[in-house]
Amino acid sequence: MNKQFTRRSALAMAAAAATLPFASSTFAAGKPVLRLSSPASETDQRAVALIEKFAPAIASFATFEPHWNATLFKQGTELEAISRGNLDMAITSAQELAVFFPEFSIFSAGYVHKDAAHQVKVFNDPLMEPMKKKVEDDLGVKLLTVMYLGRRQLNLRKSKAELTVKTPADLKGVTLRMPGTDAWQFLGKALGANPTPMAFTEIYTGLQTGAVDGQDNPLPTVVDAKFYEVTKQICLTSHLVDLNYLAISKKVFDALPADQQAALLKASNDAAEFGRQNQLKKEDDLIAFLKDKGLDVYEPDIKAFRDHVQKLFLSSEYAASWPKGMLDKINALAS
């Protein structure tokens, strides 16, 4: 996203957009057209959920018009487009929202969400209301629901017999490929490893040659990229339960009658739940697949990892923008 698009410019855009026609000023069969832009492909679980569940549920009062593969707006510019009144809907991330609202970075830190169900509890809890309201007031964007992307796991070259990972201390000296940003590298260090940046396209060769000892990704990525061919174990750390938010223009949403707003919210939640269950089943199925391929698949001491990672994040600069006491409240919802 353009780093020059600051909160101040977002406010200016939101104010200007209030005087403009709705982004969904086009109509199909007398109904407003809700245009969504996303970099996801139409076979992505989020896309499937929206096409199969969301679109039919709102068809009586609105037409859902998705644009996949970033064909309408470039990835990272969707929130700006909604704020300007040029787009109706998007699938956005905590990382993207943190560009405007740093407090959202809490949801990109390790071990904040316990699992998919915990994500839903947090999103629907009153503790989220001030953050949601700020997004609406400052950016003109309403967050409708939370969508589950998957759990990131450790995928290592050595077998469990050679390296058994129970606590962060067991990862000392392990060279772990992580995405290149400072935040990702910090997460790798917090896990106890020696993180190193490497392009995604180089991971397979890096694992094959021993340039790196391991990598972290959700299991569907491990399988799709065939990393299981050059690794021997999966340590189910679940150190990041990744998410997206389904977002809509606040102005477009407010223009709908109350019954249609309620129907749209229900359709959003139903679609998210459909995609969530599909992704969870896929992850479970892939554990069996990876075991069949000869990989050791096991869970470490999750509490030891969570306590260690959260302690390091809380003492870092990343936590400076988090609302006071919010992590404790989030943790309490996991019980």
C-alpha cells in the first residue's frame, strides 16, 4: 500500500466521499451492485464461500459482483478505493489495517488467537467495538465478519529423531526462512529460531540444498508448494492463526434498510463460517496426507511457545500501539 496514504489523508478522503454518489451507483435489475476487489483467485476458499453462500443470500436485494486476481484494484489499494467511494467491498487483513490504525498490529503478532473459534469470539466481543468504530469513522469502512485463513506451522528438514521441538529453546541455531519484513523476522526470533529472509520462489531449493533448515506456512501451502518433498517433519506450533476481514463501504451499508443490513450481516457470517469449516477440514485432511508421505507430524508444548512469544512481543516496540490490557482480554476469551 502507498505509505503516503496516511490516516490524515484517509480522513480527508472519507469526508470528500460523503459528498459523492455511492460507489455502487450502478444497478442490475433495479438492485445495487456490490463490487468486491480481491487478489485471491476464484478457487480460494474465501472466494468459494462468498460465491456459494454470500451472493445467493443477498440476491433478493443486491447483486454481488466480485473481481478476483486483483483485476479491479491492485492488492493493498482496496481500502483506499473504498474510502474514496470507488469500491464497495474488499477482503482486507490486519496488516493492511495496521497501516492506518497501528493497534491492529496486535492481530499479526504470534499466539494472539488460539484457533479459528477464538478468532470469532474476539471479533464479536465488545473489546473490538472501539477499533471497528475507528475504522468506520476515520476510513469509511465497515468490518462485517472475520474469515479464517489457516494456522502457520513449522516445516523442518530434520526428522523428529534428529530434532524434536518441544519449546522455543529447541529451535536455537535453526535457520528458519520467514517473510522479509521486520515484523515477520521478529516473530521468527520470538519462536527461538534464527530467521532469514528468502523469496517464496526460492524456498524449495533452499530446503533442498540446506541453505535453510526450515520454513513456516499453513499446511495447504506446504502441500501446494510440495515442500514435503524436501522436509521430514511438521511441528504444529500454530504460532499464527491468520485472518482476513470482509469489509464494505460504511456509506453503502448505511444506505440499506435495516432488514437488508441484517440480512447482509447474516450472509457475511454464514459465508465466513462455511469457508472456516472447509479450511479446517482441509487442514485436518492434510495432516493425514503428510503422515502418509513419511513426515513426522506432532504438537510441541504450545503453552511454552505462547508464553515465550507473547512475553517478547509485549516488551517490543510492536506492542506500544496496542490498547492497554487488550492482550489479557483476548487471552481470557480463549478459555
